[in-house]
Amino acid sequence: MTILTPNSPTAELQALDAAHHMHPFTHGAGLRGKGARVITRAEGCWLTDSDGNRILDGMAGLWCVNIGYGREELAEAAARQMRELPFYNTFFQTTHVPAINLAARLAELAPGDLNHVFFAGSGSEANDTNLRLVRTYWHEKGQPERQVVISRWNAYHGSSVGSGSLGGMKGMHAQGGMPIPGIAHIDQPDWWSAGGDQSPEDFGLAMAKQLEDKILEIGPDKVAAFIAEPVQGAGGVIVPPETYWPEISRIVKEYGILLIADEVICGFGRTGNWFGSQTMGITPDIMTIAKGLSSGYQPIGGSILSGEVARVISDTEFNHGYTYSGHPVACAVALENLRILDEEGIVTRVREDTGPYLKNKFESLADHPLVGEAKIVGMMGSIALTPEKAARAPFAAEAGTVGLITRERCFANNLVMRHVGDRMIISPPLVISKEEIDILIERAWESLDEAHAQLE
Ligand code: PLP
């Protein structure tokens, strides 16, 4: 068979792709029609496609390439580790140096007493782990009836059956028998679309109160945990009102339920601190990590547990694990990635320099006639598209239509910006420069103009 290369003609690459490759979250008709965009190389914040276009990656891959593309140090760390020990498992009382070092480094970086790490290959796997962990925790504590995990509608916690059930994406639940039993959902704190006449502060309290109501409805002695992202990412970068997290924190404490902060997107500098929990002032019992942990250079995820959760779990044999839990190459790459984030001051720069610069520019998009609110925390932001700002009105067309048009205009202008319904999202590599931020905003504005003209 012919092996294609990055220099093969685009049409050939697309045809072979459409013939054999099943894509995540992609309608087959698109692949058979226009074909997939073929990305061949990347450097810094820039992608190159098979037609030679240079595209500014406003999404850091899939919210993950925090240190940017093309870092030789990570390639070398992988090659070194592959030569020394390409694989060994961490089951049955065995360990290896990269897993030891990475777990210890994460314990150092994580806030509070989060100091033990259970590794996984992805965020989905880590959240599956969490589901079993919290239930096992309560079983071991002599409260086996505490089984229910509460999550939020529109949350994304992964695509496996467990993590997809924890998530609150109705389109996902409609396929393949999700959610599994023992999971309940409350609303997300999306003031723009659901706040009505309430102030953001009152709305934040009302949304938090839903957690208390749900706990009381289920029975406080049956609830194991609440899981949420500090800032909901794939649901549309929903930045919660300031009153939301303090009230949630009060409620989980009052009812003694565990708090799982899903840091898969928010972690590793995205919000201007190492973890989104620090930015939002949350003290979780468990944090889910993946993506920025290795800047996406290797698939790796995990759960960081508090000392107390780890102590209870390690009083039994937790019959759970993945072949690639603590994969040595992935751990070595992640460790090198954390070194770069730290030594190059990337997290601090997001908090104190490029983050505020981006915020200022990004919020100016709210002046565009098609844009209602523009919200951003660190380097994750979203704009709500609307035909009528003051009323915070949705479009008459099916939800997502205008978002899709705008995303296509961004693509045509060589900017990757994603749409979730009629929200447009950015989450660029954390190393984006001020000049690149200017280009991002210019291209976003131009794409909004074109989408606006298309709607006239
Ligand atoms: N949790 C959050 C918050 C995510 O955004 C994602 C992926 O986007 C996941 C979990 C699942 O991670 P993965 O795709 O690595 O399985």
C-alpha cells in the first residue's frame, strides 16, 4: 500500500482519510464532501495545513498545547525515555522513575493537601477513575449508600461511558445508553442565556442553591460527590458569577460531600494560576488533570487526591487501573513540560502580562454588532453571538447556525476559533505573544464582520 506523507496532495490525503478514518465528533457527510482539513506541521502558535496555509491556533489544539508546538526538549525527553525504559506498568507493587518524579512534582504544585496521584491515559479515564474512587471512598468509610455523583448540564467530563454520563451533554446522552444510573445533574451558571432579569450575583446564588436542593431531594446520605470544572470549558467557557463558587463551597462542606474539580482544561496555567481551583478559590478533594499536563505532546491524565482520600483508598486494594497508568514516556514528557512552564515563567506571564493584555483586547469584541458579552479568564474566553444585545436574545435560526457560520469564516481567515452553539471560544497556547494576540483579535473581528454580512 502507498504510505502518504505530509507533502502528498491534499485530495489524496482527504480521500484516504474519508475511506478509512472514523473521526470523533464529526458528521461523515462533511468528510465525504469537503473533506477534513489536513494539518501537517506546527511551530509555536502556528499550524500549517497540507495546502501550505499558516493558521493561528486560537484553541491550542484541543485546549492542550499550553507551551506551544515544536519544543525540542519534549521530543528529546520522549526519545531518552524510550531508549531507557519505553514501557513498564505500575500495577502490583511496581513503579519506575518517571512516575515517581511526576507524582512528586504534581504533589508539590497542587494546592492544599492534594498530594497523591492516580495516573490515567486521558481525562475521560481519569474521571472514570474518580467515579469509582469516590464510591469506594464512602464504602470504605462505612457509608456505602453514598453513591450518587452530582454534575451539571452541559458539562463535558469525557467520552467514555462513565465520564460521558458524568458530563451533561444531552446530544451525547442520546447515543449509546448514557447516562448510567447514580448520576444527577443541575443547571450551569450561564447568566447570559438563563439569567433573565436577575443580577449575575443573584443568579450565581440561585444556581448554587440548585446543588443544595438536589442534595436534599436525593438525600444527603446518598450523595458521594459534586463534580464541576472551575470554569466550564467545552460547554462554552461559562465564567460563573462571583457568588457561585463560594456558595457551592459552603454547600459541599455543609453536607460533607466530596468536591471533584475537573481541571482538564483549567489546569496548568490556563486561568493564570497553576490550577483553576486557585483562581476560583476552591478547595477540592480530587482534581482531574490531563491536556496541559503534557501540553498534549503525550496522552496522559490523572486524578490528584487529598491526603485524606488517598489514606482511605489505600486502606484497601483499589481494583482499578489502566495499562498506561503512569506510562514512563508520557510521564517523562509531562515532567519536562512542567519544567518549561515553571522555569520560563509561563503561568506568571499569563496572570500578569499577556493574560491581562488579551483580556483587554478580547473584551473589546463586545463592541462588535454581532457580539453580546465577551468573557475571559486567563487564556480561556468566549463571546456570545446575538441579534440583539440588550435583550440577550438568541437567533431565530436553529441554535449553532450563526456560530458555525462564524467558525467557517475564522477558518477561511486562517484562525482556529471554535463554536459551541452560538458562542465562539478561544483558548490559545499560553506562550502566545502580544503581536499574535493582535493578529488573533484582528482576524476574529474580520470573521465576525463577514458572518454579520452573510446574515444581512
Ligand atoms: N474533562 C474536561 C473538562 C475536558 O474538557 C475533557 C476534554 O475535553 C475531558 C475531561 C476528557 O479528556 P480526554 O479527551 O483527554 O479524555
